[in-house]
Amino acid sequence: MKRDGFRFRYAPSRAVAWLPAAVLAATSACGSDEAPAQICDVPYFDCDGVCVALGSDRDNCGACGDECPAGASCVNGACEDRSQGSGGTGGAGGTDDAAVGGSDGVPEDCGGERYMKRCDDVCVDTRTDPDHCGTCDKQCDPGRACAGSLCQRTCLEGLTDCAGSCVDLSVDPLHCGGCDLACDPGRPCEEGSCGCSVEPSEDIGAVAPQRVTGTTRDAADTRALSCSGSDAPDQTFLFTAPLAGTYIFDTFETSFDTALGALSADTCAELACNDDAEDDAAGVQSQIFVDLAEGERILVVVSGASGSDGDFTLRLTQPGPVMCTPTALEPVVPQTVTGTTVGLEDAVSSDCDYTSSGDATYTFTAPEAGAYVFGARASGEVILDVIEDGTCTGESLGCDTAFGESSVTAELEAEQTVLVAVSSPGRSLRSFTLDVFKAPPCPGEDLGSTVPQTVTGTNEGLPDVLSACFVSTTGGEATYSFTAPNDGVYLFDTQGSSFPVLMDVRTGSCTGDFVTCADSDVTPARTTVTLSAGETVVIVLDTYGETGTYQLEISEVPCPLIDLGSTAPQTVTGTTAEFLDLLKPSCGESGAPEATYRFTAPADGIYTFDTEGSTFDTVLDVRSGSCAGPSLRCNDDVDPSGELTTSRVSVLLSADQTVVVSLDSNSTSGEYMLNIAQQEAPPCPLIELDSTVPQTVTGNNEGYPDLLTPECGSGSGGEATYGFTAPADGYYTIDTAGSSIATILSVREGGCGEVETDCVSGGAASRLVVWLDAGASIVISIDTDGAEGEYTLNVGQFDGTGTCDTPVELEPVLPLTATGTTMGSLAAKGASCGGASAPEVIHSFTAPETGTYVIDTYGSEYDTVLSVFDGDCSGEELDCNDDSPWDSGVTSEVSVALEAGQTITIVVDGYDRDSGLYELHVTIEL
């Protein structure tokens, strides 16, 4: 009888139906508490890794290992002696047994083992062999098991079915750790995670310098580079750094458009990538800089941009000690030199460049005292740094980075030597031009205080020193200073110039703050500036490269136009189309003409100004005293939803107080109506506080009139006002901690009509610290931007915490994190890099060990300035930083070398007048 055939006679449903209870029990007994993975299809059962039919298998009859005696058959899981039967399967099997050469149907040359067959001269078990499943050369699909001489639907143990294919999730790079989780090209799958393989690559050892040649023609895309795009053939080289240092790789001797990358040989993380080197005029060659530790291995990938390929030469520059060997320039001006940074080392750490890039260095000695201009020109981004003591490690006098051209102006003493460094961020410059000349006086001419006046001139031959309006200009500029003879609005007009003038106005000097800009895009450049008597501005007349004659007219524009006297109520009408655009409303934009009126309050009271009846969208701004005065109240739309586009403001005025009313618009002009009404003023302050500290009062601003406008917010909600008289000299804290609404807290000295002295918008916990002399009275205003609700006002004596006298003591532990707020602190300690007008919190820290300490404000919620002083506040400033390059550009980081036990003062300050919540971190470099 052929047991191979017998084993598969029965359909699965029938096989289960006739299995006796003993067989089912035996089947259960062969299992375990935790069922193993099933490899046999019904009705076959796993006996030591072989799928058998327990109902008919003589070697496993009814249970694994129960063998029937010689001459007996297994029928329905029981051995039966059928030697006396006539016919039947035994008779038929005689012929089959003879065919296979043994009395039991087993090939004699396969060791007499049952179910063994010779296939391709090899004895195989056709019950389990997936290449000869049931018969010779019948192969199961890859990864599929053969059981009971049949190919199974399930995958072999350790494999997983992914879209019809059996794969090993621990090593398959297309299904790494899960179906369809593919690794990047060139990265293997190791234990279910994408790893890093150095294959395929060529080991170029640890030799530097060296040149390697090769080709990417017919190469595969084995590595993914961020700068080369997809489907780019590549070649990979394994390099081991023989020494610590900066290594330079380039393809400058290659003709096709290359991309060059460096990957960590351990993690395949990309360390550097470049498509077109900045110093490559053709835009096809690549260069990267990589800082490596001794023995560190990297994969250098030569690829093609946009799928290009070809023969290449990879050059590797040997690192060495960084040498500062500047070229000495002649002490003459003007002069021009050309150079390159190709193959040069990064000898200068520029304040405006945080990359590893080679730089060309020069020394220059000033022949006489004065301002000197250093300008660098190149194709692409260029960095220029001027260092004060003529060495590569000195303090920077100025650093500039710009596309195409950068410029630094430095004030030098006679015989003073400086070092000039030219570079480009992260790459080399094949060629650049460096210009050195003495800056002309700036401003070039003082126009005094005469109005009106007209000046003319030509920009031909003028040096290009300044960049007007924060744009890169290429023409020479003329500069003038002007001092306002009176409070008023002044018009600066370039009508009559022969070329398009780019004009900007700056406060005080050529390096003063930017005030306004005008471009000759449609009409000649023209702008108005509101100035106080004696205030000086500098006018810069620049160009994008054109030369010719210019004309500058300066005149004082009447403002206000009409005096309304002291009559209230009254109404005036007119059209703004007849007027000029002179003023920018504090709650709107410039760009539309405005009508201006002077009004003097006949008595103490609340005065309401509105534009009801006007035909266009108005903006109403009320200024104190003159057109140059501060805005007291401003309103765009009465209805913020925009359904009503007229404007209305109410202002608390004292008798004989003068204001200027500007009736403006954001974008249009038209016929207007201005209405003025008077009503009796409520008491201000509403409540007088006792002259005691500390004290707390609460209230609700619902229904309060909106009379005051804080400088630090719109103040569109009603305000509560309190009077307070200081019981003694000292600093006082005023805050709204505990309020349920976002508050705006402001202080005025004397009365409600006085000028605001302090203001902060700090949410539900606004805070101020003010100095008051004994007996000094102030008005405290709790305002909002429209919200109504309960507020809390706290007044107390300031204990000085966070000042130079009482700094916050930090624990001498590492790493260290401290949090706090500068809101409401004193603005008493400035720093070299900013923060003079912003409140600060001062900390004291003692170094627990010797090392280089990194101090930062990452995680702070406002624009910080960070400075460190040796010892206390009177010590030497060790470092100062406004914006760290590693963060969002608003937090700060400094680095200082300290000895164990050395005490420093850390000042957390703010840019301009910024304040808020801060995080202070102190760590030590390992």
C-alpha cells in the first residue's frame, strides 16, 4: 500500500468527521498551553515537524509515534490486521512497492526511509521539501511551507505575508519591521530596523590628501541625498579620518553636474550635502566641509544633480593646524584686490557666519584716522568681517553677509591695523573682489534748519557706503542732515531729479534708526516726517545704480490745517481729496490724505469726536498738542465687525488743553463730517487708595467709561482708575495678579490728563515697578482691549529681588534651569548688545567646576538679550548675545570659560522694551 497516496485521500471535512475521540485527545496532548504557529492544513497534524494524517498513517496511527505492527494498516486512527483480506489496497500496493524497489515502497538507495524519493540524484522527503512537494521538482512559492506533500497557504515560521509574498520582517529592506516599511536606498534592514551599511562602497582608507577617480555611468541609485533629487546614480567611498579636523571634499575637476554628500558610516545620517559650489561659475561642481574626530568613518557619496552622470574626480584636502596667514595690503586708499577662498581653511570664526567655510584674510593699516569702508563682491552670498587687532581671533568691528555684495564701515585710528576676512557660508568662493576706501563724511552736508529750501547735486563718483531702505543698492549716495526749527510736519521731495531716487530718513546720524522710506516707483520719491523742534534727521538719497542729477526740496507743511477754537458742540464738513497724506494714524495705515483740526477744550470734561455722516471708511486720531504729539485716542471703525465704518473717540481733557484731530482713512478719500460734543467728566481717578502697602482691591470694569488710551495697547475697554500717594521714598510694585481678564496696566504722574509714564500689557497678571518719592501721587489705570470682568489690583513695596543689589541666587548645580518673568522688573542694567530700555532680572551663579559654560534662554516667550559679567554688576562683561543662531532668532546664548568657584552675574534682559516669561539654562561643555 502506498502510504504517500493514502495520506491525502480524504477531503478535510471528512477527515475531521471520522477522527475518533482518542485521536482528538492525542491531538490536544501534543500541544502546549500556548498553541504554536500552525504549519499543517486540516486534516493533517504536526508530528515533530512533519504533517501526517493520524487516521491512516501506520507510523503515527491515532497519535504521534503510535506505530502499527508489521502487516497491519491504520484505519480511522486504529491499527487493523488485513493480511487475510482479499483484494483491497494491499494487493494493489504490491505492484507499487515493486515499482519503487522495496517491499515497503521505499527506494533502497535512500536508506529505506519511508516517504523518501530520489530527486535530481538527491534523496528528499517529499512530504516537507518545498522544492519537491509531493513529487520531484514541484516547488512551493518562496517562503511557503510544504506539509503532507502539499504546498501550504501559510508562510514558513519567522516569515510574514506581505501582499502575497512571504518576507522576513527582520531583514527585508522593503518590509523592515512591518509590511511596506521600506529603508532608504543603501540602508539595510537589521533586526527589524533600518540600519546603515557601508556597502556598496569603495574603502579609500585614511589617506589625506588624495584624489579618487570614478564614474557614475550605469551606476545604481544606492544613496538618498537631500541635495541631489531622486533617480540619481551614485558612487560611495568609505573614508576614515586620520586626524581630528575639517576635511574638504570637492568635484572641481569634474565636467558633469555633480552633487556631493557625506553620511555617517554608523548611522547614515547626512552630515553635509552640496549641489553647486558657490565658487563654481558654471554651477555644476560641488564642495562640502566636514568636521571629523580622529578615526571617525564617513561615507562620501558622489551623485548627479537631476539624474546626470559621468566620469568624476573626487578631491580630498588634508587637514592640519588652522593657520592664520593674512596677506598684508598696502596702507593706501582707495585700493582693490581680487582673491579666492578655494582650498583655504576656516581661520576666522565670524560673528555673522556659524558654518565651517574657508576664508581669505588680509591685514590693513589705516594711513590716517577716519572711517574706512571695506566692501566684498562675489557671485553668491559673501561674508565680510573686520577684526580690530589684526589677528584672526580678535573682536569684530563689524560683520556683514549679503548676496552679491557685503560692506563694513569701521572707524579707525591712524596706524591701526585690522584683519579683513572674506568667506561664504558653508562653501568656497572661486573669485571675489575686495575694495578698501575711506568713507566720505556722513552726512555729507548739514542743511541747518531753513525751510523751505532746495538742494541739487550729482551722485556721479559718490561711493556706495549705505544701503537705503534696507535693500541692496549699487549706486553712490548723497547724505544730508536737517534740524526741525519747529514742531510740525516736514515734506522731503525729490521732484526734479534725473533718475529714480531711493530716499530714506534716519534719526540723528547716518547710523541712526530708520524712520521712513520713499521709492521713485511711480512718482518722484516724496515723504513726510513729523518732527519736534530741534530734532535732527539724516536724509539719504540713493539709487539702484543709475547716475545723474538729483534735487531735494524741504518744506514745512501746515498742520493742523484749521483751528476750530473752543466751541462744543460743533460740526464741520469737507473733503479729504484736497489734502496731502502727512500723518499715519496710530490705529491705521498711511496712504490716504487727511484733514487736520486744532481744538482747545473750553472746560474740564469728556469730549467726543465722531465722523457720523461721512461717505467713506474713516480713521479718527486725536493727538496731544500738535501734529507731532503722541496719540491720545484712535479709532478705525465704531463697529469692529465693519458694518459701521465711521469712527468715534472720547477723550478726557482739562480746560484749555489743546489737541489735534486727524480725520484720515486707510486707503481712500471722500466727503466727511466731523462732530464734536462735550459732556461732564466722571471723577478721575474714580477711587483714592490709602497710602499704605501692601494693599489689594478688587472690582469689575463692566460699564466703566473708556477715556484713557494706554501706550501699550488699544485700551478699547472701560478702565478703572485709582489714585495712590507714596508713604515713603522707594520702589513700589503694582500688579493685577488674580484678575479674571487680560489687563493693561498703566501709571500717570499727577492726574488722569497727564502723560503716561509706565505701561504693560501682561494678560491677567500685568506688573510694574515704579520709583516714587514720599508724597508723590500717581493715577493707576486698569484697562483692557475690550474685555469686561473682575480684576484685582495689588500695590506693595518692592524688595529688590532680581536687581544688582539683590540678585536671584542660583544653585551651583549642573545642568541648571531657572524660570521667571522680567515683566514689571527694573530697567537699570544695560548690556553691550542691547536691553537698555527693557526690564531685566539679574542672577548670581558660582561655577561648581572649571570648564566652558553655555548659558541660554531657549524656551523663553519673548525676545531676550543675555549678558554675563564677572563678579557682580560692576564687573567686566564676559559675553553678550541678542539672538542665538541655533533657535528661532529671539532667544539668546552665551559661552564663557570659568574657574571652579568663580562667581558671575547673569542678566536676562529684553530687546527694545520686550519683557515676559523666560527660561534660563546653564550647562557645561563636555
